[in-house]
Amino acid sequence: MKVTVKYFASIREAIGAGSEQRDSSAATLGALRDELIALGGAYADCLARGKAVRLALNQDMCDESTALGEGAEVAFFPPVTGG
């Protein structure tokens, strides 16, 4: 299936792109994260397990067990704080 993947803040800077279209066979957001980690390089570094990464599906915050569907928009970003 085709999905749009968006990257924000330090993840965008590390990968060098704000968004991309990807073909994926992932059933969940966690599986998509694993596919991206498997690409190696900056993907593996900034999306690695153990790193704090927030996810959104179609602009709604969610967790890695959320089902992924055709045409979905997935966003990865580091946690942010404000003051």
C-alpha cells in the first residue's frame, strides 16, 4: 500500500526530508517504523527502538499498535516540551 510519511524536528533534519511517499506492507505503525529502521543509516539512528518517538496517523496521536491503511498519513516526531 502507499502511505505518506512525514518527519518533524530533529528526525526531519537527520533524514534530510520532510516527507516521502512509501510503499509498505506494514499492518501497524510499529511495523512501518521497523521497515524504516531496516533501511539503515539515518532512519535506523533516529527511529531506533529505545529512542523516544511520537507517532500520529492522519493527524491524530496514536501508538504503534494502530492499524495502517492505504493512503494513510503517518508522522514521526520527537517528544516536545514547552514552557
